[in-house]
Amino acid sequence: MTEAACDKQKAKAQDTEDVMPDAAQADAKTACGCGKEAASSEEKNDAAVAELTEKLQQAEKKIAENYDMYVRAMAEVENTRKRAEADVLKAEKFGIDKFATNLLPVMDSLEKAMEHAQKEEGLMKDGLLAIYRQLVHAMEVSGMKSFEPVGEKFDPNRHQAVTVVPPAEGQESGTVATVFQKGWMIQERVLRPAMVAVAQG
């Protein structure tokens, strides 16, 4: 039915409204089809709202998932950065381990030579002393230091027991009685344990 015809039908229903207002309006809507169109339009709107609501919920869920992935990725990046920094720091601290370990026998030999040189006078003694001081300084600058644990409680992480001896007067059992070869550390790690005799008895 055309819009003009629909208007005429509504007008006719209006004329009879005084007699049967509700029935007239219902007949007019039914006759022109306006009621059906309105109902159909409302149903379409409801369907569109439901569809948009579902899409919005899906989008919000996707956003939450993406944010969670972002947070995890950032945490992994931070952990990787910290591991890399720790590796660099470790390399700086302990990168010379092998060289330092190979250098220790040289220091041992030089110290023995120094002991013999103490009995003599002259350029040989002065030369050995100068070399010894330079080597000690170089090792200290590199984070190396020696330790002689006489009297300390025996620690298998720092000491290598080669023998046991009866404790001297006033000496506690389980302590280091004699050092045969001093130990060396690099930074806070033991490079070479001290060779010791432990008091026991």
C-alpha cells in the first residue's frame, strides 16, 4: 500500500475513533501494514544491537589477551636484559680465570726465589723484589688476592687438607695448623685453595 493510501486509511480510522477508538486504530494499522513494518524494524534493531554487543565483547576479550601477551613479552625482555648484564658482569669478573690460574705457579716460583734472595745483597735481590712487587700489584688490580688461613676453622671450600697434625697447646681441633701453599681468590671466588695441615686430636 502506498503512503497516500496508508494516510487515507488512518484518516478513516480517525473518523470512527469516537465510536471504537481502539478497534479503529488497530484496523488502520493492520490494513496499511504499518504495525508489521514497525515490529519488523524493531526486531532488526534488536538483532543489530545483539550483534554489536557480541562483537564488542569479543573485541574486549581480544584486547585483554593482547595486553596479557604484551605484559609477558615485556617481562621476558626485562629478564633477558638482566641475564645479559649478569653474563657481562661475570665475564668481567672471571674472564681471566684461566690466565690467572696459569700465573700462580710463576708467583710461587718467584716467592721461593725471593726467600733465597733475602740472604744476599745486591742488584739481583733488588731486581727480584721490584718484579715481585709489580706482579703482586698487577694481580691485585685484576681482583686477585692471596690468603694464608693459619688458625682459621677448616673450610673445604677454601682449604685443601694434605695432612692432619696434633693440635698445639691452646689450638682448637679442626683448625688450620700449617699452610704449605697459600690460597688465591679472584673477586669473591676461590681460584686455588690453600694447601694446609689441619689440627686434629
